[in-house]
Amino acid sequence: MAKRQKLDNIAKPGGPVDGKRERKSGSPAGITMSGTLHPDPGSSHPLGSTLCREGVNFSVFSRNCTSMELLLFDSVDSIQASRVITFDRENNKSYHYWHAFVPGIKAGQLYGFRAYGPFDPQRGLRFDPGKVLLDPYGKAVAVPWGYSRSAVSGVGGIGAIAMKSVVCDPLDYDWEGDAPLKRPFAKTVIYEMHVGGFTRHPNSGVSPEKRGTFAGFIEKIPYLKDLGITAVELLPVFEFDRQDCPGGRYNYWGYCPVSFFAPHHGYSSRKDPLGPLDEFRDMVKALHREGIEVILDVVFNHTAEGNQDGPTLCFKGLENGVYYILEDDGTAYADYSGTGNTLNANNPIVRRMIVDSLHYWVDVMHVDGFRFDLASILARDETGCPMKNPPILWEIESDPVLAGIKLIAEAWDAAGFYQVGSFIGDSWMEWNGRFRDDVRSFLRGDAGTVSRFASRLLASPDIYGHEEREPEQSINFVTCHDGFTLNDLVSYERKHNEANGEENRDGCDHNLSCNFGVEGPTDDPEVDSLRNRQVKNFLALNLFALGAPMLLMGDEVRRTQKGNNNAYCQDNEISWFDWELPTRHPDVHRFVRLLIDARLKRDSVKELSMTLNQLLAGARFEWHGVRLGHPDWGSDSHSIALTSWSMSGRVVIHLMVNAWREPLGFELPPTSELPGGRWHRWLDTSLASPADIVPLDEVPAVESGTYQLPPHALAVVIARVPAGAD
């Protein structure tokens, strides 16, 4: 069990504190001032609530606040605070930090802050003493049954419906020797997934009280292990506001944080306020035992407080102009996230909070990495302009606590700032959106795409070659949470988001999809067979290409969202993992499992320390068309072949891709100089299972000098030194 360190430099309690104060002018109705206490001074550091043997130290930042109060609640639904502790400006304030030590408080205590000051939006100030404010550093959040986003918007509020922070003892957990795994990216296969949606379906086999929770997730880890996944990338698990969604719907994805330290209470099967911490850590520990890393999708670009019409939950009410990028007159919020506001990430206070959050999730919660949502926003300054050397990104890049931790950037934002191939630093990997688009375009049969497609197979040297980085700088994906699932990519020509209640206006229109003749589900066996083949094509290329592959939850069993490409508000069967799908599409599941197994066994030991340029310069590979040595790079080309020799020379792989609507015959390289002296068919997406992919020790020989491929199919043949040979 981790040892609890004693809090240093905090004034110790000097006995019970007496005295009452009359209600201040402007104090809200519903929160009593009876029992107001004069606290001990405490310390400005650490920020948040810090538990020690004698009590709890509280510290919060607010520069323009004129008075600060700590509110202690007996329950999450309490109408009023049971104790109100007023911070004295002389004894309980250092610089812009308000702090106090309160004796006798234990883990589980609910609390919030009330900040007094001017409400003057034109100066960027939005203090409202009617609001119960969350602690920006709170490690857990309790949400009352009656919480109402609309009710806490505007001026004033009611304590009973406000979220509350929870005093925690983060070190009180037995990790049993667990630590982040630090698996190299060259040995990583990422599975992007939703914690709740993974087990929420009634057919998941998880008990009702655990469906959609961290505890339920643990029960399904064997599925991930069997598939071969080495890292899960979890959609946001920070506490978020489910009601941050139009039309009375619920936000399912969670890209609307209210805290950067607290696990989402809705993902805990336990009802006590401390339950999410332990249950999250139980999940991390269980995943690590199976060799699976945990990457968190983190949202440091905006919060759930929205624009000037949104609620005041925390940051607005403590120091609005520090936490957010405001427009020139201060009344409106800059919106580079497409969600109403933009976090002021390069402000020193916000920068410290972000780094402290990352430290907490690594040191205390043992996560293995982070994927930064709309990471390019973090390169904007306090006026919203892009910076050449953004402090927050360099601070994360160079932080010793984060050394060896996976850092992945979604290198763009919602306002057109696109940095794929130009994101700063030496340790950031990037979601390669161009891999997604170019692979989709080529397999769809678009003209003028063959050269870009070929580059994507080699970890995009046209994008990343100038940086002298490892191949895995490119995180390759065809689908992700945002957009069509893989099944829907080959089943729909256009989005079908009517269920979102926005008349199908939301979601991206640029999907590069193809339905192969029928929009949506079909009973036509030929159409469905072609779709199944195309699904396997995408999966094979994603797992075959240089770079680090990422798969979307359920693509390995053709999960559908019924054409919805923006299912952020669909907490239902549209988004959930259907556990009948592995039995409906066992061939696709098997196909992915064998692909991953082969990828993780590839000859890559010498490649681990190589840059992409060194690898390509030292590698032996040749491009072909249907004729050997004659690749067609023209605009009308829809086929390509690649012969690649392993670094050891013991294995040769020949890939053939036919993205044309007619069958093509590909010449195979002569066998005279091949290891083993002949070609063997490993993979052919046009064949029915189990011939579509064969275990490497069972590959059948290929006799012909020309390999015939039907339309929209790919094949891989291999030659290798026989097992046991020198």
C-alpha cells in the first residue's frame, strides 16, 4: 500500500474555533451563515484539498475575488451548507491563493467554494456568490440527483442542485506493485473505446449494476487480451456534464469536462463519492496485469461551462479571465473548440493546472499515456493566435515525470489550425488524419490517389520525413469515435444523424464513403460480401502499414451506428458494443486477431531505435503495378504492389492491392532468390474464411507466377526461411 505523506508547512489546529458572523450583503438565500468559522491559516500549497492526519488543507486560486468562503455539505443533495468557513484576507490569503486548514475533516467530506467579487463581463469578471463552485483541483465530484444545467446557468443558484467536490485520500490504495508499462510504440496496437459503451448493452453478460462502469469493463478484459490489443485509448473519463447537450439529450462521449482530476462518477458501480477513484484504479491495475496500457483521451481545450450563456460550475466563478480566452470586449468567449469556449492553456495558472493534472494521472492513477483532444488549441496564445513555441506544449514535452509516457496529439482544432506533420517536440505522436483520408480515397477508387496511398503505407515520409523521428510518430487510423464506424463507411454514402435532433445538419459531410449500391443494411449477399471484403481491406492496411495502428471499438465485428457519424449524444444501442456481433461476424474478428498477432511478431527488434528515414534508407523494398517493376503512378491508377524484405532478410512480403472495379492479375516476383524458394499465400480478402487469412505456420504455397485478384481486394504472399533452418 502506498504510504501517505504528511502535509508539510501547514499551520496545525489550535483547538475549536468559535464565533459567528452575520450574513454578508449579497449572500444567497438557502445557504446559512450560521456556524461561520475562522479557520487556521493553512498553506497555499498544495492546491486543492489535501488530507493529513489532523484535517484538511484547502487552497484555491482567485486573483480578483474580494472574499472567499469554503462551504461544507453533509450530503450531495443538501439544500444548504452545514458549515461556512470564511477566509480572512490577512491570514488566509497568500498572493492570489486563498487557503485554510480545517481540523477534523475526513475523506468523503463534500465541499465547494463561494467567491465574491464584481460581475462585470466587459472586464472579463463573472463572480456570482449565488454559485457553489467546484474545486479546480478536486479529485472527486459528487453530482446530486436533481442537478440541472439550465438551473445553474444565469445568475444565482441553489445549493441542492450544484455539483460538489469531495475530499479524497489519493494515496490510500494498494497498487500491489503496479506501475505504468511503458511499452514501446513499435509494439503497440491501440483500441479506441468508450468505457460505458463497452459493457452497457443488455447482452454484455455484465450484471445490471456494473454495466457501463469501470467494474464492468474489468469483466471484458479477456476479450481485449484475446484480440491482441496492447493499449486502450479511453474516450474522456474526467468528470463531465452529461447535460451539456442540446434538445434535452445527454452527452455520451464526455468531451465536456468539469474537472481535470476527478474520474467520472457515472462510470462507477459504487454510489459513494469515493468509489470512482478506487474503481478506476482497479480497472487500470487489471489491464496492466494483462499487459494492456491505458491511454486517456484528455480535453484541455475547453470546459462544460460553455459560452456567456452557459453555466457557472467552477472556472468562470473563480477567475473567468484567467481560465478562458476571451474576445476583445471580455463579454464573449473565443471558440476554437467548436463548443462555446476555449481554455487559456498558456496562461501560467492554467498551464500549471494542466501539468499537475497529467502528473496526478501518471503518479497516482498509473495511466500510461494521453491523447490530447484538439491539441493544436494548446499552441494558441491568450489572444488566440498560434505560437511558434507554446509554453504548455514544451513543458509537457520536457517534463521528467512524463518521460516515457505516451503523448498523442490530435494535431488540429475546430478553427482550421492544422498541424499534422508540424506539431512541436520530439516525443509527441500524431493522429494522422491524412492516413485516414488517403486510404479511404484510394480504396473507394478515387482518381489521383495512388502516390499518397503508397506514402501512407510507409508511415507518411512526405509528412514526417523532415523531422527525423520514429515511424510511429504517425498514428494510423481509418475510423475513430468521430465519424462513421468501419461498417458504416462501406454501407452509407451520406450521414444519417436525424436521431441527434438537429435535422441532420451536425456531423461531417466529407466522409469518403461508399455504399456499393445500397444505402444502409442490405439482404443482397453480393453487396454484403463486397462490403465485408472492403472492411477487411481497411483493417489489413491499417495493421500492415508502418506507423502505430489504432482501431475503433467494434470495427473488428462490424459494429454499426446506423449511419450516424456524430453519435456524441446517443447513449443507447446506436453507440454501445453489441456482444452478439462477435458471433455474427466471426470471420472479421478472426481476421483482426490473426493480423494483430502477426504484427506483434514481426521482425522489428532492429527497427526500434531507427528513425523513419533510417529505416527507409536501409530497407529493401520495390514498388510494382500489375507488372513487376512498373508501378503506375498516374491519375487513373487504382492498383499497386509492394515487395518488402525484412531487416534480417529471412522474410519477404509481397502486398497487392486492387482498388479497381474489375479483376486484375499481378505478376509475382520470381522465386529463385526467395528465402525458402517459393511464395505462400498468407492473406487474401476476396476468399471466404478461414482462407482469407492463415496462421503463419499454415500458409499454403502459391504455384502460379501471376496472382489473380477480384475487384476491391488485396492479398499478401510471403516467402521465408523455414522454421529451424539456419
